[in-house]
Amino acid sequence: MEQLWRQRVTAEYHDTVIIGSGQAGLAMSFHLQERGREHVLLERSRIGERWRSERWNSLHFQFPNWSIQLPGMSYAGTDPDGFSHHTDITRFIENYASRINAPVKENSEVTVLRWDDIKRQYRIETSNSVMSATNVVIATGPFQRPHIPAFSESLSPSIYQTDASHYLNPQRLPPGAVLVVGSGASGCQIADELYHSGRTVYLSVSHHRRVPRRYLGKDMFWWFQKLGRFDVKIDTFPRRKFPPSTIVTGIGGGYDVDIRRYVRDGVRVLGHIEGASDFEFTVASDANEILIEADEAYLNFVASADKLKAKLHLRTSFLEDDKPSLHDPAGDIIAEPTLNLRHANIRSVVWATGHRFDFSWVKLPVFDAAGAPIQNRGVTSCPGLYFLGLHWMHTFKSGLLSFVGEDAAYLAQFMDVEPRG
């Protein structure tokens, strides 16, 4: 009956429907308003919902406050070199939506997006309405669904399992040791927090790149801009496969994230997890290889920064804390091929193993076999259908709050045509 009603109901029409009202969707709204294009933003819950409900309690923005910006609005606080708590980022996004008077419809989750052959328009079905549009911009965030390996289901039900988007704080986990799986920015920060809360922590490492938080008195964000690393295009990588994540943190004023320091502090580091059964994990013997790879990325950054400083005759101050930090590549790493959770008293597992796309509600032929959008800087083969804010969609900038406006401006130009409907 519900499906029949949706087929019969007259859909309200919009020139452009933007799905998502986080930083990407709002940046798109800004540029459409600049061009006088009518549009509406559909938000499944509240403006900036992922910043509200998918961040752990202590999380701070990973880049300095002076970098925070969206089209037409920049950080205006009193601590430009500090790092905002995630609730401050939510407030920034809310204030931005108000400033640009974004036409957001909250609590309107899109359940189906398809093409209407008869009307020659897109049909958007939500939890409470039906719409049609000439253009649709999918701006639902760079990550949609936590990726938890299927073998996690083989663990004993007595082991508490969660993921980085649902983890809140150490007190919410059962007593006992904790295994954090994955050493991207989330995994490293969660492991560090757990250890400093007094927990025994095991960290299963994954491929990552590390850089100094600050070098020669400048934040890594400043160096990445000067070195052009934010502008590297995804097309320059074989098969458009982007490199491992760069791990940084804004906690405690920002500091180097160095897993070798974790080892010295007492975190038990091991290779990546290959399988699981009941109370036992199978562990690869690649921990040292992964850490050596991260060290090489660190040295490459330092060499590039030094070369740039000499070339441009940059005047940068040297701070004692900025000295490069490298340690014995062998390290004190767990080498056993298995990890017995009972013997290690591990009662909780936090999966920080990345995300996967989840566009099951999009009934259009714009995805590859793995479910990833097939697009070129957000433009798809379906006329009027665009993606925005994906991780490495065009460059490293594409998924970052401070730069998403650049891709939004690029896409807006494609809508400067007469509606097709």
C-alpha cells in the first residue's frame, strides 16, 4: 500500500536536490545560491549529523583552527593555532547554514533515488515525501558505513565489539584489556586515549603515513599546502588507488602520532588481523614492515620540507619539539602468529578498519563492482547526477571541510543550463 501511494502521489519539483547537509552539501548550497539556482537540501536527521553522533567524546579537529573555512565564512575565534573540539565544528557548520540561509529539510532521509523515464527527471523518495529534480547532488559524507571484517562474527559473543564511529570513551567499554584494530587516525587516537586512561591496550597496525605535527615552527597543514600535497590528483595513482591515511591528532594542542612511542609507553603492538575464531585472532607478521613504511613517509616529508625551505628562503623558527623522531626499526613488537583473547584478558575490540560506501538506495548505474561511485571530480555518466565530498574524489582536498567548496564550485558550473524537465 505504501509503495502504491508513492507511485500515485504528485512529487514536488526542485531544480536541484542536495542529499546531505554537512559541510559538502552546505558548500554546494552556497554556490547554487550565488548562481540563483533553486534547490533544497535533504538531511536524514540534523544539520551536520555525523559530527554530532559519530564522534567519540574527546575528539578534536585534526587541523588547526586557522584552516577552518567554508565558502564565504572562515574561523573567527581567538585561538587560531588551537584545535577545535568536534562540538565546535558542529557549531561552526550550524552557524554557516544559518548565515547562508540554506534551505534544509531535516528529518528527511532519502530511501530511494531513481530516474523517472516518463518525466525525464530524478525521483527522490524520502521518509516523509516524494520529490523530483533535474539535478541531484549526493553529499552524504566521505564515509558511509564502517567496514568490519566478516570474520568478526566468529568471535565469542562474550567479547564486546564496537567501531570507531560508535566508540565514545574508555568508561563505556567493559573492564579488561582492549584490542584496537587499525592504525589510521581514529585507531591511533583511540588506542592512545585508552592507554592513558589506564587500560592495557593492544594495537593491530595497518598501513599509514606519519608526519610531524609541527616542523620548523609550522603545522603540517601549512607544509602540505606549500608542498602541494593537497593538490595531488587521484588520477596520478595507479588504478586511482589513493595512498594510506596520514595520521595526525589535535588532542592536547596537537602532537606527533608515533606508534613506536606507543610501544615504549606500553601499548602492545602487533601486525594486521587476518582471521578470528572464538577467543583467538590470527595475526600477520607485518608490523615492523608497516612501521618502517611509516618512517619512510616521515623522512620523505622532512626532506621535502627542508628542500622547500632552502628553495624559497623561508624564515621558519626551529623548536626543540620539532626534531625528527625515529627509533629502532625492529622495535618491541609482538611477533606471535596468534593472539589469545583469554590469555591477554582482552574483553573489548574496537574496529578502526575504515569505511565502505553504502549507496544501496541509489538505483542508478553509476557504481563499480565494489560499490564505489564512478565519477570524474563528482560528475557521473548520468546527466545531472553528481557526487560531492568523497574521500580522494578528485584530490586529497575533496573530503576535507576546509576545501570541499572548491569541488562544489566546480560542480555548480554544470548546472548553469536550462532545466531538462
